Amino acid sequence: MSQKIRVTVWGEYVHEKKHPDTIGKIYPKGMHETIAEGLRESSDFEVRTATLDQPENGLTEKILAETDVLTWWGHCAHGQVDDKTVDRVQKRVLEGMGLIVLHSGHYSKIFKRMLGTTCSLTWREAGEKERIWICNPGHPITQGLPPYFEIPHEEMYGEPFGIPTPDEMIFISWFQGGEVFRSGATWKRGNGKIFYFRPGHETYPTYHQKEVRLVISNAAKWARPEGSKWIDGAPNIPVDKAPEKITVQGESVHKPGETGFK
């Protein structure tokens, strides 16, 4: 088994091809490749990319089985992601694969499914300054960062943000127009760790910025699987396999070998 953290960087790769003279100039190989480039700056990772237009949306069972951490950027084509792809990703997150959801991926099928809420928010596209404050300076995701850093031009996301209460608040953003936003948060689902990180609007060079790259790199290290097992089912434990000796009392409507759940 590879000792490196195996990261798959997933992106829609729609905006860049649709707007080659604007977005394509900022991300000539696609946003996914720029994010992957940032991760490849560290020798800790083995990085591959996948996009919406590939067979099975680029996330086959084989690829996901070989993925320790999946990053997800989507925006204008959330509905084009096949539900079977979402099923596969969900299964792997529950088993222990890390999931890093970026920017407008808050409205992706997989993020809404894993969190169980609408993940709605307010927004404004005006190229405002974003100041990102660290809420937890001792967290692995914030290591190497100053108390805050700024992105010169970004899309504004504002509260209320329709997410369940995070397990950990990592970052909070302030925007030039006055709004604030919970821009970095974590959750645990099954054995998998989930991190949402807000920056990354397609019309700005956010994923070229060193602080943003460091956050994603730190998050990928934090989100790697921990190695514990996840039971996907409800297996029956026979009487003779109980840790302590017991005697059957009462009747059962289940046949031997049945789980009892449908």
C-alpha cells in the first residue's frame, strides 16, 4: 500500500471550457488541475484528477477505492452528477474516505446528502476583499497560517448558512460589504471526515494563492482515513458467538442468518 495520501481532485470543468477568454485564462488547465498543482507541491500526496464529463463522472468504484481524500468543486452542473456517483462517494465517506468540499460545492448533491440540510446561503458577486480569520489556531488545518489572511477579490457568501452545527469551526470570513460567513467547518460522518472551505469563485485566481493552497493541503492530511472499520449492514450475531454464554429465551420471527432489517 502506498504510504502517500492518495488524493483525487474532482471538478466540473465546465466554466473553464465555456469561458476560455476569462475563466480559461485564469485556469488554463482547469480549476481542478490548479488545485492538484497546489497539492503536488507536497511530497506527502499522490494526486489524480477527475471531471464531470468522464465515464461515471470520473469516480468509478476502482478510483474511489484508491482514494484516501476527495476534493470537490462544483457550481453550474450539480444536477448533472449521476445519483449513482453520489451513492458511491457517500459509501466511501462512511467507510473512512475524507471529503473536502470547496466553495459552491456547498450546493452539490454529495454535500447536501452528507449533511442532511439545504446548505443554502446568501451571496453577492462584486469582487470584494475577503478576510479569513482563524477560529482554532491549534487545529491541524490552520497550521502555518497567520491569525488571518486576505483574498483581494472574491464572491461574498453570507449568513445564514443552512448547515447543521459543525463539529469544529475552523474559519470565519468577513467581507468588504460587511457580511460574515462560517467559511471553514468540519463534520464526521461514519468513519469519514468532511471539511468545507468557502473560497474559490471561478472568476478569481483564488486557487493560485499560497494560503488557500496551504489550507487545502493541511485539510487533506487531516481528512485521511484513520483505519477503523465501518459496518455497512446489520449482521446477526448467533447465540454461540456471543462474548458471554447465554441461553435463548422467547421466540423469534427471524430465520437463522436473517439480519432482521429490510
